[in-house]
Amino acid sequence: MSSPEARLAAFVQALPKTETHLHLEGALPYDLLHAWDPVRFPADPDFRSPQHRFATFPDFDRVLLGHALPWFTTAERYYEAARVIFARHVVENVRYVETSFHLPVTGFIQVPGPEIIAAIRAAVPPGLEVRIFAGMLRTDYEGPMRAVIDRLDTWADLAGVDLHGYEAVPTEPWTAKIWHRIRAAGKITKCHAGEFDGPARVREAIEELGVTRVQHGVRAIEDPAVVALARERDVTFDVCPLSNVGLQVVPSLATHPLRALRAAGVRCTISTDDPLVFGNSLSGEYLALAREAAFSRAELADLAKQGWSVADLPVARRKAMADEIDRLLAACP
């Protein structure tokens, strides 16, 4: 008979999973980077250890940019990275992915955004659904990106936009106007909030930007009124538990507010954020919740179902995935 740990791993593997909070540059497989330049990027750097903690967001950002930007210099490099990223999703039984690329990179490397999107799209293997988002900083409109941002609503294979970066930077007035225009074009709008800043930023994202998809959102737990707002507006928090620990948003998975948010009626999904830096995987996120926060199989199954409930797919497909998860849970010993 297999061990409890082996049965747990088999259950997590069998779950049809979604990844709804993934920065493509931050998902660059480290082994690609190491193989490309082993002197500059040695094997097993300390920052990828599960025990590593970043002191500040700028410390994390320096590591991320210092490793991602040297690689992402052409559309072909986006294809090479995405091909490996998506292949590993398939191995983990991840069947739906929402990933963002950092829009200002188009200016750095002088490659139009639609070409980067096409390169990412070309890397998608059969059986995996992928939606591609443009991510940008709160300050990106006041500069050369303005003309690009003003046309995002016309980009055919762009699923939507995401506002990311350091939350200490104020959200500028242009954002609400652009976010409204993007939604009017039938696309999805997201916003990072409630990670390094408090619940007021989650309220801002919901009330002023009009989003129903908040990336992280976990610090909403500090204000019951904001939690209630998220529940009443049917907002989803795309949560990245191991990222939250690595960035010291929370001290541990055992103290993570994920379970409390769910108990309060907030829909939450599970994703990896930036595996290049954290050394994590989606299956690893589920396993860590079980091992370190005592999440049951039923809770893990419900988290997977929540991911499918917000997937940009026909209702019948979303229901089929939920039914598959229910059958898996029912058959679980």
C-alpha cells in the first residue's frame, strides 16, 4: 500500500488545475538561464531555496529583473521560454493558464507587443488553454508606453491587462479610464493589490478600477468591510501562497489568511506568481498547503474548482472540469 504522502501527491497530480496569476518573465525556467550562461547564472542559487526570504520588494525586484531581462531580448526568446513553461504545465496536469508579459519590455527590446503575443501563442501545446495579458506598472502611462497602452483594446489575441509592481506607488488617474475601455472591448482587467499595501488598495482596485480579479488580495483580511465588499462584488483573489511567504507578506503558510478569506465567502484561486525566483511549481503550492497548513483534499479540490469557475472558457467546459474534480474527490481513499 502506498504511503499517505504518495497518495497526496497522486491526488494533486490528478487534479485538473488552472494557473491564473503567472508573470511570464518571472516564470523563466532557471535551467534555461543556467544552460545559456552557467558562469553568470550558477546552479541552485540561494534565492530559490524554500527557506529564502526577501527583506523588501525592491530586493525581490532586483533579483527578478537581473535574471529575466538578460534573457528576454527577442520574440524568439519569449517562444523558447514559454515552450518550456507550458510543457511543464502539461506534465503537472495544468490545463488552463493566464499569463502576463511585462508591456514595457516591448520598448526595451523594440519588439511590438503583438509579436510577443504571437510568440507566446506559438508555444502553446495541444490540450492547454492559455490566455495572454499585458502587465504594466502604475507609472507606465506617463511616458513612451502611452501610445501603446491607448491601443491595447484593439489587440486581437490579448485577453486583458494587469496592473502590477510595487504597491507603494500611487495608482494614477489614467488607470480607471483605460481599464474601463479595456473591459468595454470585451477583455479582462486585473490589478495587484493587498500584497505589500493594506486593504485600502484592494478597495481601490474594486471600487475605482472596477476589477473583479485581484492579484493577491490577501491583506484584505485586515478589514472585514473590504472582505465583505469583495464577496458582494463577486471578486476573485488569485493567491500565490509560497510567494507570500517568500516575500514575507505572511510569516508562514500556517498563518496564511487563505482559509479565512474562503470562510468569509471570497473566491480564491492558487497560482505560483514568479517561479524563476521562488523555485516553486503549481503542484508544489497545493502540496505545501496540505503539508504546512493542513488543507484537506476537499479544500484542495475546491480551490482547483474555483480556478475553473473564473476561467475564460465556455460554461460547459468549466462545468466539465468541476465535475471531473468532484469524481476524483469521490474516488479518493
